[in-house]
Amino acid sequence: MHFIASIDADSINVTRINSPVGTRIRIKLSDAAKTSLKRGISEGRPNPLSLYGEPMGHYFSRYPKLLRMYGGKEIPVNINEMVPSEGDDFAHGWRKFSDENFTVFWKPYETSPRRFLCNGILVQSRYEGPAIQASANFFLDMPHLSIYDRDGLLPINLQRSEVKVEKAPFIIKLKSCRVDDFIIYTLINAPTDGSLEWFGRFHGGARASPYGHTGAGALWFLTNKGFVPKDSTVIAEFNPGKAILALGSDRGFEDWGGICLDIIDEHTLLGQYETDAVRQGNRTKSLLKDAVIYMHTVPGCTSVFSRVLVPPYVRKKVESLSPGKDVLKALKALKYFDPTIQAWGESIKDVQGATIAYAVAEKLWTAESGQAMILMEVDLKPPTSRENRSLLADRWMDILETPMIPFGLTDRNNLLANAYKKVPKLVQANLDQYADRNKFQV
């Protein structure tokens, strides 16, 4: 079959012709593409092509093979990255699933711009897909995508330059697979050596809001034996009795978390909210009001009683910011100052009786980062009713069968071996991809 068409053609005439097996596509080239191709011919060396929008960077599938011709001569090319062919399996960091209409290859987004390809042809070299909401506090970046669309069902515009993945028929399956992969990524990459820095940062394409805002705090609650995601269902399964929360601190648990982990029991959580708020000042006043007037909440639990410890640095900063009536009321409630602990509280019992009083006495406030935060201790009980399970909670409990990922290498490896029975290809893909930074075997 032979036809010629422009993008605004009203009708297309298709004629039957005799032709060798295969498909020949003629593309009108830009001047930049012609210059690049001519240079490749004259210099006798391959043209470098990549997935980032070079003039000739159209087709990147490993199979069927594509020959690029110009002026009757084949142009040698050197493609820096190919995408899997439809018949390939997991390979080169790409994951895969299929249904009756699509074969979907996807690759977790890390640092390079996201790409979107359809049938091996590059559609967008810098694809900005919507974030995948795994839970109320968990959002995952959309991965790189290479789709084989057998029947032209993908929602791509007529120019084939933009796609609405959120409207694709396979989006529900893609979200589930993306969450599964993040769980395995966390299981393998979270530290087993007691390092706390990892838990205060965003990894694996996860973030606390769809807009990438970093001030919402850590994605994890820590215990003295492991960690759980900030998800109401998973936390309810863990059933904590107490939580120690840092409000307004620097990102990370390193300074204060290590001290607290040494003194808490296995039923206590460490959490972090509103990072950097005190130092930046934009949320300091309302942060103090929230902490003193309202009991801070923990997802999946009911707060019973809370204590608040405020260092002099925070109190002075709030007083210098022209606090309103409600904030002045909150300051007035902090009427007891303990010189040993160097913190304000509502009563002697609140300050000296808190589990974290010992940790505070161990010079927790001495560093500037420690002075720039409010500490809260919240007594918890199980919720009166359970919320609907999020996608993260559903997949987390199905794959891991436990709310907490342990710190210890032996326990973690046992959990990974059990996960391998559920999603073997995802586990193996992550082990292969991060082989240089893990010690696990399955």
C-alpha cells in the first residue's frame, strides 16, 4: 500500500503497489538533520543519536531493525540507548506488563528527563506525566514509558507529540506495578547499618506531595527496630502506643533521631513534620499554635494526650514575628521553663515526665538544628474506625505481610525472600539494578 499525506489533509488516496517486504518511511528533514547526516557520510563515522530530541532521533526499538537512508546511502548511527522490543522481557532497567491491547515497558524515573515512546518511536523526550498517588502522603513520579500499541488506542494527539497517560486504559495496572516496584526498591535500598540520613530524604521517585514540595516532612516513621510508611492503614496495623514528633526541624533524623531511638520502646514511633519551617520563619507562628492548641495527629491513630517542648530559640523567634492573638495565647500556655532541659512546656509534669526529657537533657538542643524545632510526644490508641486502604497499603501488606521493614540485614533478607515469591521479576530487576549498593540474596 502506498499513500502520501500532509497533516491537514482532508482525504488520503491509498493505492496498491508491488514492494519488497518491510516498510519504507520518508521523512522531510530539517536543515540541521541534513547537515548531521552529510557529516556522517563524509566523515565515515556513525552519527550519535539519543533519546533527547536530536534531529534524527525518531526510532529506538531494538527490533524490528531500522535502516536510515539519505541520498541513496545507508547512514551509520550509534544509538546511545535502545528500548526493548515488544517480545523482550525485563532488561536494562526496564520492567514490563502486557494485556490484550498493549505491551507496556516502564523504567523507574531517577535523574534523567522522562521519555515516552510508542511502538519504538519517540513521542516526548521530556515527558511531564502526572504523579501517581499511592497514599495520602505518598506520591510517586511517573516512570519512563515505552508502549507497544497494536490498535492505535493510546490517547496521543494528531501531531504525535503529546500523550495523556492518565487516560490510557492500562493506567490502573501501571500504578499498581509502580507501587510494587517502589516497595521492593525501599526494601533493598533503605540502610541496614543504622544510618538515619536516608529516611529524611526522598528516594525512588517518591515525594510527599504531587508538586514535589519538600517541606511536608519525612515519608517514614522510625521505630527502634525498623520503619513504617506514613500511611494510615499500615500504621494502624503497626498499632503504636506513642509517637515522638519533630516539627520544623532540618530534614533528616540524624541529630535528634539517633538519641531518641536509643531510649524509646518498640511501640513508639519517631516522625517528622513541616521541615525547615522554624528556620525559614514562614510557618513558625502557626506551627507553634498548631502544636500547643491542637494535639498533633498521627495517621491511622487517635491522639489521647500530647506534650510539647519548645526551646528558647523558637519562643524568641515567634515573639519577634508580631504574633497574633491565638499565637500569644499559645505562648502564654508555655508557662514552665526547665533550666536543665532548656525547654518550655505547659507544666512540670509535661516537661520532666516526658520520655524525651532524658534525650533533651543529653544536649539535644545544643546544635542550631536542634534549637530550630519543636518536639512533641503524643500518646496514641487504635482508631475508632479504619479508613479505606490506599494503593500503597494494599500492595505493602500483600507483598510484605508486615507493617514494618526491619533495620537488620538478616531480617530484611528474610522479608525479601518472601517478597520474591510474590513479585519475583521485580525483586530480581531491583537486585540487578542496584547490585553495587546492596548485600541481599534470594
